[in-house]
Amino acid sequence: MRSYPKNSPRAAGRLLALTMIVDGNVALSELKAVYRSRILEHIALDDDDFDAVLHELCNDLLATAHHGTVQVDTATIDAFLDDVEAPELRRNLLAAMWRLADADGWLADAEAVVLNRAAIRWGAESGFVTARILNKKVLS
């Protein structure tokens, strides 16, 4: 797998791409959702760069295929998640990942695994949890 700098637009974009392809099917509704959400603007990734990240991820995963089957293990998911360390970026990405996974009206098992890993790895940090609690108090 290729590596990207921590908190880089490509590292963040790869998580969006992973959410879209992990179930083996990129739905048109997911593509529309990623562009409609404006998350790419937030992570400073333009459409062409996101498309490149999506293709790079597909190529990387295909290179690791065994007997024609692509599987993404939790160690790989965790490594991708660990490339994003900034709490605000994590919160925005997790929200966008949920919207992408839900865009086709069906939460695939593989999508649930990615979202669960993100919640576990990122939610365990006090900065992530504290910020969510503070945001709820401010919004209440």
C-alpha cells in the first residue's frame, strides 16, 4: 500500500474512498454524496485528486488480492485511520463516512466494519470525545 503524509488531503481522501469501495460496489449515490457533501473542499482535495486517490486505492487493493478476492483486514483499516490524527478532521471525516455509507440506503457489513474501526480508534481519544461533549453542550 502506498503511504501518504499524516493529515494530508490524500490520507483523508483515501478514507472516503475506502468507505465507498469496501463493499465491492461504488454506488452512484455514494459518488453524488461525496461531491454534494463538500467534504472534499474541507480536506483541500479537488475532484481530480480524489478520483486519483480512489483509483490508487483500488490498484493497491487489487495488488494484494488473493485468488481474485480483495479483502481489507483491520490492520490495513487501522493504518489508514492512523494517517489522520487531527481531532477536527477525524470528526468531519467520520460524519462524511457515515453519510457515504448510508447514501445508497444500505449499510453493508464491510462498511460497518470501517465505521466501527473509526469509532473505536478515534473515539477512544479524549480530544475526540471531549470535543463531541462540548459541541453537544454548546448546541443544546
